[in-house]
Amino acid sequence: MANHTEKSIELLAFGRALRKIRKEKKLTQDELSVYSRVDRSYISELENGEKAPSLLTITALARALQVKASVLVEGYERELEE
């Protein structure tokens, strides 16, 4: 089990990956919220590393971003390496 610091680093990495892809797609958090049906405040919490997304959330966001869920996961892994 990851300790608090490791978990925070991982959540921040996912958040950076999500934000990067969202901005590449030229979407606001509000637009992503509408397309994914994920609350905008929750998207903000994800991007700020405050919450951990479920698999269902990851797939909803990926569909809304028009990418495979694996693209979000790969982005997360790249962010972890940096």
C-alpha cells in the first residue's frame, strides 16, 4: 500500500496528465464536465491531485476527451517518471 506521500505524488501525476490532455483538446473544465457527465468541481479536484478517480470516471473522461483510457494512464505514467 502506498504511503500518504506516494499517493499524493501519484494523484498529482494523474491530475497533470488529465489537465494536459484536456488543454490539448482545447476544452475547459466546464466543457469536459458536460461531455463526460463528471462534475466540474470533481474534475478540478482530480487535476489538483485531491481525489483518486475510479475506473468508471477514467473511462468517462477518456470518452469525453476522445482518447482511449490507456492514453490517460500512459500520460499518468509519464508524469510519474518526470
